[in-house]
Amino acid sequence: MANSEASDMIEKAINLGMKSNKGHDDSDILVEWVVVAYVANPDNEKGSAYPMFFSNGDIPTYRARGLLTTALLKLNEPSQE
């Protein structure tokens, strides 16, 4: 676990969710991750935001870019359903 309470909570949720992922193996180990969220506030003056959370609270920029780039590439792949 990390040195960040938010990171610890998110990592627990990812590990739990990954168990339902097709092709998951119990020996899989979550190493690094990035979560991007969209939050809206009904108060128009406060607006909306896209908070990002990183494993251990922070990871090197090149690793975050690699994870996000991979996510974009996977989104563009044809559906395997």
C-alpha cells in the first residue's frame, strides 16, 4: 500500500474490481495505475473538474503518460465482444 490514504482506498477498489475482469488471474499484481474522474458541482460558479489520482499518490510523469496513452489506444481498438 501507499503513503496516501486516497491511493490506498482507490487501490483496494481497483484490486476488488479487477477480480471480475475477463482474463484475470489470482496471481496478477497491480503495480501502477492512474484514475481520471469527472466531477460536476451544481453550483455553476464552482464548475466541474477532472481530478487525477496516481498510485502511491504520485508516479513519474513518463509512466502516467504511458498509462494514459495506452488507455487511449485501447479505447480505439475494435470491441472484442
